Amino acid sequence: MEIQVLGPLSADVNGISIVPTAGKPRQILALLAFYPGRVMPVPTLMEEIWGTEMPQSAMTTMQTYILQLRRRLGTAMGPDAPGRAKEVLATRHGGYLLQVPPESVDVHRYEQLVTAGQAAFEEARDDRAADLFRDALALWQGPALVDVRVGPVLEIEVMRLEESRLGTVERRIDADLRLGRHAELIAELTDLIARHPQHEGLHSQAMVALYRSGRQATALDVYRRLRGRLIEELGVEPSPQLQRLHQAMLTVDPALDVICGPRRTSTFNLYAA
């Protein structure tokens, strides 16, 4: 079985999709896919589907949805695997579990690559870190579960994943900046700060990429516009790290050069206290 949640929901067995068209069974399949090999309690599944307004027939309806998923599994597995659907989508005391290897679900491969990338980043193996982060991000086919109506449980998972995705983009850019790829990053960072207008980490990366590309005035303008936005919309000044980065650019601090900067820190923390 191959399952994808980093984009539209996809689940194939022997090349045959088992994703139901109905909304609630899709939610069940998606939630089980996040926890392969682990029992998902029935109350959690019910909360995802109905929130706080559960019908009296909730348990019976839940069992019907599980039966529908097993039928789709059985059809995809074929007549040579009788009863296997109940083993793959298994009933356990108090819940259900999807018995598939974690690596068959894209989110788990993504998280493994991110963990390996972070380890390489902290060891200053920047080429390796950048490659691992790129491989992790390449697994994304759009917003997580973009075609699933998520309830309160899946909503938390989707928010967590989207935050992780943005953080992985940041770390990949950090590695690329440490490798001296600043000029190639300017277009990407210009797009990112437009999409995330209050994100200080991305703005610090844009400033450094511009500065190292000989565009000091543009880098300072990025700071000026961010500061104005933070004051106007939130009533706060930029963080001390960003203020010190700005000052370093004004004084042409040699530590900003790619060959001089610290090798085991993020761009945002170049001037952390």
C-alpha cells in the first residue's frame, strides 16, 4: 500500500485506489494513515467526524464506514487474499488500526528525511542537509489533505505539517546560504516574504541573500518595510536578532560574509544574544 497525505489524499493497493468518495470515510482513512501500526481510539475517530455533536447512531455508523473501507481494500487486494482486509484494517479493543509499514505513508518518509537533514545541518554538512531537505519537500504535492474536509483532530495534524513544511524550507535556505548560493535564492525569498509578510526568519534570509549579492540598499529596505508592518499591524518592533542583523549591515560587519559566518546556526540567529 502507498498512501499520500502531503497534498490530495491518495491510497493505492496494487495500483488500485481505495480512497472513498464520501467525506467521512475519507477522514477516517486519512486519520488512520497518520498513525500506521497504532490503535486509533473510537472516541478520537468520532470526534474527528462529528466534533461535539455526535448522533445517537454514531457507533453503528462508524462500523459501517470501516466496513466500506475494508470492502475497498478487499477489492484492491483481489480474490487471492481472502480476509486480508480485516488484517490490514484491523479491529482492536477500543479502536482500529491500519497495519502498514510507516514508510508506506509519505508523511513518515518526509519526517525521516527532515530529521536526517537537521542532523546533517547541525554537523555543518551543508550539501547533505540541503539535499535531504529538498528530498523531503519534494514529497509535497500541495497543501496537506487539500481534498479532505478535516475535523478537529485532522486540523491539528494539518497545521502541524504546514508549520513543519515552512520550517523545512527555512532550514534548506539556511544550508544554501551557508553554501554561498545567495544569488540563486533571491527570487524564491522574494516570493516567500510576500506570502509570509510578518515572518522574521524568512525576512532575515532575504536580507542576507541580498546583502551578499551586493544589494545592501535593497536588503535594508526589506528590513524597513517589515519593521513598518510589524509596528502598524502588531504594535511591536522587530526582534533583537533582526535589529542586530540590520545594524550589522549598516556597519558592513565581516561576519555577514559567507566565508566568515558561523557554520552551525540559522541565518535568523546570526546575531542572537
